[in-house]
Amino acid sequence: MPAAWIEKVTGSLEQKKQYKQYKARVKALPESYRVSVEALDRYLMTFGGITSGDTLVAMLEDLIELFEQSAASGTAIRDIVGEDPVEFAETFLENYSEDRWISKERRRLTAAIERAVSIEEAP
């Protein structure tokens, strides 16, 4: 019972544990991969607008797995992110678009306009 109350106030304890594990995995990467993941992490957290903790944890898990596998196989950073890291990050974010703040606002806008149209068309 106390854990459920605490999670209502602070968020999922399991997600916090997963996030700490993610950060430890980032620290374990070779320096060039670590620097890249930290930069992508900052961008994704700042501009991603992810509103679901589950989605955020899944996104970060996918990111770290990509870079761990790339480090293990010796894949160059440019071969991962390409020439435009912003394009890479934006494309990566598209995989998690349902739980982004902007997606919710787009749905809200569309629903409001649909309501307005139905009011307008009502006899």
C-alpha cells in the first residue's frame, strides 16, 4: 500500500530503477559512443516531449541497445547517426510519436475543430 501511494506522488519506482540502469549502461560505453548517447539523450529529453514514463523508458532502452550493439561491432558514429544528427534524432523520435506532447495537442486541436464544425452544422 505505501509503495502505491508513493508512486502516485513521485511516479513509477520501476521506471526510476530502469532509468538508473540506463544511465549506468551509458557510462559503460566507450567515450565516443557515450558522448553521442548523452547528446542524443539531451536532445530527446528536451525536444521529444514524451509524456509517458513507459514510452520514455522504452525509447531510452532502444537508444542504449543501438549504441551498445554498435560499439560491440565497431560501427562508426557517423554510420549510426548519418551526416545530420538532428534528422537522426527526429526520425528516432517518430517511433514514439503517440506519447509525445505535440501528438496529444494535435489530437486535441483536431477534436476541437471537429466539435466546432458539428456545432456549426447543427440545425
